[in-house]
Amino acid sequence: MLTRRCCRTNFPLRSKFAAERGVRVFSMFKRIPKQWSEYRRRNWIALAYLIFGLPLNFAIAAILSNFISSAIVAVLAFLLWVFFLGRFAFKITRFPCPRCSLPFIANQNVSFVKKRCCNNCGLGLYEKP
């Protein structure tokens, strides 16, 4: 049975059509390999901070505005959010590939069709090394 290599195709295969071709497609409900659990954890932390970080920072800024000028606190809260969001994004892009230990998605070109595979060894996202 063939396994789809993510670097060889630009478009994801749908499960219905992939089964006809004899290709296994990763499902969100299947267990991911243990080597990818840290990558998934980093992604969830970054997503949670993206959604809840800015309102949380501004809530703290609203409380602190009683003691310091409100404009300065709001700007500092926004800069703090940008700093930590950039830090989380950097840690995700520098995640080491489980097979070759080089950064997994650091040197890929930006595109709307995510290839999500290692540039060095071709290991696809959530595949067993």
C-alpha cells in the first residue's frame, strides 16, 4: 500500500478518493506518533495565545491603568503580545524534524498550499520517522 508523501503533491487528497487509489491519509482522530506530540503542543499553545493573549493583556493593562498612564500601558500590553506571539512562532518553525533533527518548516517558502514536510529528508507532518 502506498503512503502519500506530502512533498510530491500540491493538493491534499480527500479520504474518499485516496481510499480508491490505495493511499493512506492522516486523520485528525487517529493517534499521532509520539515524536510529534511536542510540535502539536507548541501549535496549541501558540493558537491559544493568539486568540486569548491580546484580550488578557489588555485586561491586565486596564487594571494597571489605575496606577500608570493608560496610553503607555496599552502600548506595552500590545508590544508584549507581539513579542510572545513572535517567540511562539519562532519555536514552531524551529521544531526539529524527528528523522533528521534539522528544523522542520524553517526554510520553506510561504505558500497557501501547505506542503508540511521536511525539506531535508521529506518526512511528512505526523508521519512515523
